[in-house]
Amino acid sequence: MDPARFWQITPRLLEIEIRGVKQRLKRERELVWWGAMLPHMTKPVPLEVFLGQPVDEAARIRQFHAAWDKVDRAMGKSNKC
């Protein structure tokens, strides 16, 4: 980032940009690793695994319900009938 850009943005925007750079660098490292390892793999990797972490629907649903249970507890409600 050039110095002029640094002084033009707010601390929040700076943090967002830094997080974005970290994510981009992490993804670039992952792609380099995959590129180096692909010739050594004996069987093809499923596309979903190659493109990223597959979404575990059951875990996602559990997290969703846990978050709502937390909201309900904060509001004094019970999820038991």
C-alpha cells in the first residue's frame, strides 16, 4: 500500500484491506502447494476438495441452531415446548 492510500482510509478500512491481503496470500500458498503436489498424486482429487473445504451441512445447521438458542437465552425464551 502506498503512503498516500494509508493516510486516506480509516482504521476500519485498513483492517479490512489487511484481512483481504492475508486471505489472498493464504489462498496463493494453497494454490502453490496444490500445483506442486498434483503430479505426485496417484488418484484424482474430487473437484469440491480441490476448490476448497466442502461445507458440512450438518455442522452448519448445528451452528445456526446454537446461535439462535443463544439469542433465545439472551431474550429469556426457552426452546423447549
